Amino acid sequence: MNKLALVLLVIGGLNWGLVGLFGFDLVAWLFGGSGAVISRIVYVIIALSAIWCISFFFKDRANNIGRGRRAEARS
């Protein structure tokens, strides 16, 4: 699930890069315009993957805190 979310986030980032640099929305071009239902679904899926990826910041910190507590318990 994490890898899929990262792939979707990269696709979304590349699409925004194209929009920013060239004014070209690849998702809209592929799926019939930015107002098309399928384009909007793709945008929502990419947004959900970005929200999912926010949790990566907290998972790493939680894992490091947990490791520290285990090391203290062994001492």
C-alpha cells in the first residue's frame, strides 16, 4: 500500500510540474479534460495517496522512539 501511495504521489507531482512549467495537465489530457468524471476521480485518488504519505513522517519517528525505549529497557 505504501509503495502504491508513493507511486501515485510521484505521478501527481510530475503532473503538477507539467502544469507549472508548460501549462499542460497530463491527467486532463488523458481522461478528457479536468472536469471529466474520470479525471476528478484520478485527482481524488492522488490526493488521498498524498494524505496517506503524510503518515510516513510520523511512522519513522514512532519507530525511532520505540527503539530507544527498548534499548533503555535492556540497559
